[in-house]
Amino acid sequence: MTKLNLKPEHIEKLKTLTNAKEGKRYEFLGFALDLETSYLRDLLSKDAKITEWQIQMISVLLQHYSQATQTPKTGNLTKFTDLPGGYAYERAFNQRAIQPIAQAFGDNPAELVEAAQLLGGKPLGYGDASAEISALEGLPVVCIVWGSHEFPASASILYDSSASSFLPTEDLAILGELTTARLVDAKTSLKTKKK
């Protein structure tokens, strides 16, 4: 377990924004955050060490997310580049969030759905495989993969058009990258369980 650097006001706001179990535990992306102590636990693996990068990114995301206004989903999906200022981060987003999905799941797209389900995701009907993952409460991330058949594998990440009301575009890039990393972690966890 790792303690996040969250202020009491962030914790209180998170309690109202999230689906915290019994008001104390918020689960997202295969993590469990104790809203009483700010300790973060990896639910995918008891032995996994949460990286320094993950600690920093999750702390920043949760601080910014705690300042969000609860906004209903629109049901309209949008590409990252169509978010306000998204074009400025497009190249880095493709390299850090989209390409790793294509590399990890392009040979076997069905594994994307299995991995997403470990993160609380649900299958969708896009591409060769797709899933919607509630990265943070009310803030879904849709991951799509097209397998390597005649062409190299490719992928896409879409957000609900309400995403910008929860986080600034730079944070949505980080959320996409974190979601991708957790999908890869979930794939590894599934392979370990199958052995």
C-alpha cells in the first residue's frame, strides 16, 4: 500500500463524487483508495508495487477530479484531438496511450475485453474488440483495437464529450495513458492467473 498526498478537502469532495463503498473505499482502474487514510492499493496484484509515476499521476488526477462538477454523460464519443487543445498533445497521446494498446492487444483483440473487465469495464461493439472503462466515476474511457490481419494493428481511445467538465485536456491525456498502463497490467495479471 502507498499513501497518496491528498488534502482533507480533496478527500471529502471525492467521497461525494465517487461510488465509494460504504463511504470509505473508492475503486478505479484496478486500484482501491481508502478515503479515510489516503492509502492506495493495487487490486490486480497483491505483490505489485505502485510506481512513483503512478503515485504522482493518480495524486494529480484525483486532486483535479475532486474539483469537478458532477456532469451527466452525453453518450457522444469524441477523439482526444477533438477535446479543447487536444491537438497540442496529439503526438504524445498517440505514443503513450494509443500505440501501446495496439501493441499489447493487436495480436489477440479479445484480450482487451478480458483485461477491461478486470478494471470494471464492459464490452462494446466497435473495431475487432472494444470496451468502456469507468476510469473515474462518471468519466468513461472507450478503448478500441483493430487486430493485425492484413495491416498492422491499430487502436483508438475515445472520451464522452462531457470529459472536459471533469478534467482539463492535459489531465485527460494522463488519464488515457494511465488507463492503457492498467489494461496492460490487467493483461499480465490474467496471464499469471491462467498459469
